[in-house]
Amino acid sequence: MADLISKADFSSRSIREIGGYMELEIPKKKSYYQGDDVIEVNTGRAAIYHAIKDSKAKKLYLPHYLCTSMLQVIEPLNLEFEFYNIDENFMPIFDRQTTEDEAFLYINYFGTASKNTIKKLKNYHKNFLMDNTQAFFAKPIKGAYNLYSARKFFGVNDGGYLIKDGIQKIDLESDLSYPHAIHLLKRIEEGANAAYLDNMKNEDRFDDFNPIGMSKLSKRILESIDYEEVKLKRQRNFYYLHSKLKDLNKLNLEHSFEAPMVYPMLIEQKDLRAYLVSKKIYVPHWWKDVLSRVESNSFENYLSTYLLALPIDQRYDLEDMDYIVGHIKAFDNSILL
């Protein structure tokens, strides 16, 4: 035994802590996105920033219907940009191919874009940025810059991915995220309402745009998730809501989806959002600032005014979906009476 110990080679071993207090029991599996073509970043915006830098584009085309925080990406790049409109199928109203020194950003709204739509657009634009920040499970398109946000789908403080075949790796510093994790821990013990302001503080820190790498804490959490189970739950909830609400929904959603972020419901009832919130069904009002930069008769204006992003994520079962459906139909019937 002593001879075996004397022959043990520890020269190549990195220093590792042994002993001490117990840590959180987080099972270690693997990240959903990994490999040489993947760059881990702190936010979806950071993914877009590094994609534009890699493309060396001098001008960016982007949709009117998006979050104003996207403009934070453009400013440090000194980039010329131009907005385009979308039609009622979320397709760009854009009638030409872009050049090599231009980039084209398309958003996979709510995770509802079809594969054929995405491939058609990619073939039309050389530097094509596929914004999947609302579509975590959408497969990367070869030859495109594929952009993802983990924070919109999972309980992490930060996290995003930039994926492109053959992309040059970059060394990115990462931030410490544990000081900003209080909202995740408090929600478990006290609920979402109690942790709301803490969550807003975590969101507000990203207003100071800093395109760095993913934190170790988020990476570790993302390595523990059963992604197949998450996908199945999201798909089940989405299709269940659609089976119950499609007659009220003014959006055409009649094709297959890859585990969407939300169920997008377009219904001309301005007071419905507040009613749902009163029933503890929290439905965010996305991108209200869009109203200030589009025509009053545009589809973007219509979306910003009436669209409800109904939660369908992995925390919920069909009983929860029935609760949502019941209150929407009760509200709709009360209007009709």
C-alpha cells in the first residue's frame, strides 16, 4: 500500500477543495448546448453583440417589434441600423437581399416560427441573426448566427448562447451571480410576489449593458436540468391551451412548435390582462415602447396593445392550464352578456 501511494502522480491534478460544509445538491448532467460552435454568454443581448462583431457588418436590419434594450447592443458597435415591419404571420416586410457588410436580425416570436420560414429567410441573407431568445429549444440553423437566452426559460440569474458553425472562440470574463440569486431562493420560501422586487433588481442590473460570459452558477444549474421533460411539459401545455382558446385567438398557430416560450393569445380585450393578474395569473405587457415608434394602424401596434403572453412553462400542469382557460372564458362571457 505504501509503495502504491509513493508511486501516485498528483502533478497534473488541479487544486481542489476537499471537506468543509455541505453544498447544494445539484445533479450534474450536461448543458443543452455545448461544443466548439457554442459561446456561453451572460444574456441574449450579449449573444447578439458578439454575433454582429463576428459578422463585421456595418449595418443592421431589425424589426420594429422588439424590446428597446436591443438598442444597447447597437450603440457600442457604432452600427448603422434600420427597422423593418412584420406582417400578420410575423414575416418581414422586406423585399431585397442584404449585402456582405449588412446583417439581418429575425426574431422567432414566442417560439412559433416554422422551420421552413427560418430556412427561407436564412438563404436570403448572408449575415443572418436568428434570435431564438424566445425559443430556447429551436434547433440551430447551419450558417446562421443562432442566439439563445436561458434566463427566459429557466431559474438562473444570467445565461445565453451564441451558436454558429465555425465561429471563432473568444475568451470572456464572467461575473459573480450569487449576490443576485436572492429572488430565486426567496420565491421558493415566500412566493413570487414576495420576491418580485428582488427579481426586478436582477433584471435592472442588465440595463448597464456588459456583454460578458455566463456565470459559473448559471452554468452549473443549466447542467442539472432534464431538458426533455421541460420540452414535453411546455409542448403539452401549449397545445392544451390552443385546443381550448383557438376560437378566441386571432393569431394563426396551426403548425408544430418546438417547446414555445409562451402561448401568444391575441384578443381585443384591453382589460383582460389586469383581470388575469387579479387572479394571480401574471401576464407581462411586452414592449409597450413599440407604440411610440410605429404607425397606429400597424400590426406591431396591434400586438403591443392586445397580445397576451400566457405562461405554459414546466412549472405547470393541465390543472393550471384549466385555471387560465376558465378565467379567460369567464371574462369573455361577462363582456358578451
